[in-house]
Amino acid sequence: MSEPILVLEDVSRNFGGILALSEISFSLKEGEIVALIGPNGAGKTTLVNAITGVHPASSGRIRFLGVDVTGQRPFQAARRGLARTFQIVQPFPQMTVLENVAAGALFGGAHANMHDAMATAREKLEFTGLAQFADRSASALTLAGRKRLELAKSLAMKPKILMLDEVNAGLNASEIDGALALIRRIADQGVTIFIIEHLMKVVLSLAQRVLVLHHGSLIADGNPTDIVNDPRVIEAYLGEKFARRIKESAGNV
């Protein structure tokens, strides 16, 4: 069995007197698709921020590829191969779609010069279906297009782990289907996917494992079937009606 690519050991994060994360421990394996779910305010984005150095852990330890990266800064995380998207999509509006992705390649350290960064950017735009918009202003894209642009920018960093923060929020059913197909193609390239998601339809169709946060604590870690049957998860997040509906749907398959 291969060693985990990312390991968190008793990671906590305080903001003044508020404990946002409480002794979180889990690991990710290379190539896994793992979903992170929980109520609003559970600490999901804070956890990603702790991993990527936006708000470093107050205590505990984070190891990536066997190296202690607990106190790293965001640019160091990106250059090590820890890329992430943001819940609120904010491309550089005065730059073209191509230039936005090239900026990701340069920030992530994938390339040291603009020529190579532009080449990688064109490749990632082709992969994400945005090649035809390369020379347009990023501000002209639809919400679905801006979400794909976020993915292209992250992929240009050549990540080993890609953390997606509600990448499907605001999309219609067809756009979500397209996003899921794209995420699966990324995973097929060996990239570990760690996705924050509220849509349980997405979680159940995409994730191999599900982590559940509640009040800053990890209350469950398991396969999707076990998670939707876990009394703690039902009480904290899913609700009895949803859990019963999921079970009935599974029984009709």
C-alpha cells in the first residue's frame, strides 16, 4: 500500500477565542477523490486555508509528500503542488483568459518564463474547453466559464493535489454534469481531488471517500454509503428525510 500524499495530525485553528478547527486528523492517497461536507460554518474552507497556508494551523502538523509543511505560505504550497480554487471566483478582469491561466503557471512555479507559461496555459485551456475564449477578457466569461477558468489556472500550476471549494455552486444541471466530467478527467491524470461540496448528488456520484465536519470537528470519514447511514451525519447535516430518500433510491437501483 502506498504512503499517503497528505497527512494531517491533530490540526487546530484558533481565531482569537474562537476554535474554528479542533484536532483534525486524516490522510489523502494519491489519485483519490475525497469530498468534504458539513453545515455552513463547519470549518470546511478554514481547513483548506490551513492546508494551503492562508491561515496556518495554530497547532498540529501537516505533512505533504513526507515533508512537514505546517507553517508554509500560500506561494510555497502552490509550488509544492497544492493547488486550490476559491468559492468566490475572482479572475483578473483586465487580463485575457489566456493571461489569467499563464499567471497561474508562473505563480505556481511551473515555469520561470512567460513563453513556457503561455504554452502551458494554451494546453490547459484546451483541456478545460476554453481554448476558443483565450483572447477574450476574463470578465466576459459566464459563471460556468469563470469556474472552468479557475480550474485551468490551478491545473497550470501542475498540482499533485487539487482542492476545489464549491466549484459547482451556482451552476445549472447541465453545467454541473460538464464540471463533473472534467473533474473525473483531472483525477484520471493522477491528481488527488479534495472537493468541498454541498450538493449530495455530486458527492455520491463523484467521491470515493467523504469527510464530514461539524463545529470544527471531524465527525465521520468513510465511503459514501457509510456516511449517508451514519446517525451523527444525519443529525448534524443530512436530515432524516434526505437520508431516507437516498436509501430508497439505492434500493430501487
